[in-house]
Amino acid sequence: MGLFMYLASLGELALGSRLKALSDHFYAAADEVYRSCGVSIESRWFPLLRYLWENGATTVSDVAMAIGQTHSAVSQLADKLVRAGLVKRRKDARDGRRSLLVLTEKGRGALTSLGPVWVAIRRGAMASLGQDGLTLLAALAACEKALQERPVVASILAEHAALSTAELEIISFEPALKEHFYRLNAAWLERYFRLEDIDRVVLGDPERYVLKPGGAIFFARLRGEVIGTCALLHESPGVYELSKMGVDESFRGLGAGRRLLDAAIAEFHRRKGRELFLESNSRLKTALRMYQQAGFVMQPSVRPGSHYERADVYMVYEKKPPRPHPLVRGAAKRTRLSR
């Protein structure tokens, strides 16, 4: 069940994989039941055999459309069932160019004897899944109906196009955004390192530990979704630390990190700060390159008195002030993303 739990954590991104894992699980369960009952039929044969049993002689195309599989997949399965003696092909009496699939006597007899097994599968599956089983069947039916009405590929590509042309906003701290400051930073810290005590303190109460001492917090927002954040900590008169930079991994590559960094640097200059530094880790090579491009220079040793166990990189900003880049709360500068 570990696989199910991991895939579930990926949400919609792993929808296909989750359904595939469930499908494989149920196929394997049905095959084990068939073997235990002495039935020489595989669960993956069921849709085609059942359709022929209920509808009689049928073309591969009709079966494929009915059971939601490709013509090629059904044709290959039919060949396998012909070799097993359960299905045969015959010419359509009304159209000699067409080939029909039809159950053999062996195939019909095998399916007729499966009645009690299918009843047991229905009841056993519901006993195992309980009310969730009924909910699952209802959800599958709703999903199938929705996909017929709104094809998923078209919907996904439309969302991708919208994201590609969306306006990325950089906005300053608002109390309603507090949870995102913790969420975004905790996600990358827990992935690469661990949450240290100082992280929990600062992330848990940014108003007290960042804003009240004279710092600032910025967020990147795309189509209403907060996707990144960073903080400018006031260390001492004129001295600031760039810290707590985090971007949702799903949205990396859109320039959010650099936009946040530029906003923090612009705020540093607006306050006429005299020193801006950051602490990081040598494992975060992409982030270090971005800092260097923005004007941060690697120092020969870690910062004396560093608060972080993970910090093995110390960088100081040495670039000249950029042109004014004001950030107005509630009316943030917006830039259209380009691919």
C-alpha cells in the first residue's frame, strides 16, 4: 500500500499512475480468484469476452468503441483468444470484406460457468471497499461522463496556455498570506535538509520576527495562486539578510525566484542599506547561480555566528544599485511571462 500512499501525495499529477496502480491491483486480484476457482481465463480478457457473450458476433471496431480500447489493442487480444480457442473470426455474411468476432462453444461454456464467480467478485469487492466502493463506482461514472463532455487533453493544454501568458505578480506581505510563507519554505527545507528550530520560529510568526524588527516579506502570485516567497531580514542598522526564499517546485522555470530576488534587492536599496548578505548551501547550485547573477559574491568562509546548521555558503551583495523598481502594496508591478 506504500505505492498507493506515495502516488496519492502527488494528487492530480499522478492521476494516470494512480488509476493504473489500482487497475493492476484489481486485475491481479481477479486473476488470483480465477485461479483459485479453477478457471482458465485471465481478468484482462473479461471486457471483450463479456461483450461478445452479451452482443453476439461483433467487429473489432465495435468492441473497441464499446470497451474504450484502441482497435489495435482489441485486435491483438482477439488473436490471443483465438489461439486459446475461446473466440473465432468469421466473415460477415452481409459484407465479405468485414471480419466478425464470435465466441466458440468452448468460450461460451467457460463464461456460462463463471456466473457464481462473478457474483462473488461483485459482493466481495463491495465487502472489501464498503461504502467507498459505491462512491468509487459513482465517481468513475461521473469521471467518464465528464471526459466525454470535456476532453482532458484539451483542458490541460488550455491551462498550460493560460499559465504561459499569465502575469506574475510580486506583492508584499499581507496577514492572509502568512500560511504560504510557512508552506513554501517548509516544503523545500524538508526536501533538502530539515526544519531547524530557528526556521520554525521565524516561519511560524513572520510579523514578529521579520516585519516588526524592520524586515520585509514578498510573495510571487500567478493567476491568484501564491507560488513563491522571500524575506529581507533586518540584521542591524543598515545590514540586511536575504532569507527564506522558496518557490513551489511545480512553478519553477517561470522566473518567480529571480523576480522575488529583484524585489528584495530593490527594497534594500530603497532603504539605503549598506550591506546585504545571504547564507545558503552548496547543494543548491541553481539558486547559487541566480544569486551570483544578481550580484552576490561568494565569501571564502561561512559567516561568523551563523544561525543555520545547514549553511556552508556565505555571499555578500556587491552590485551597484539598479534603476528604481518601486513596489506598491496592492498595485504590484506585473510582468507578462514569455516562453
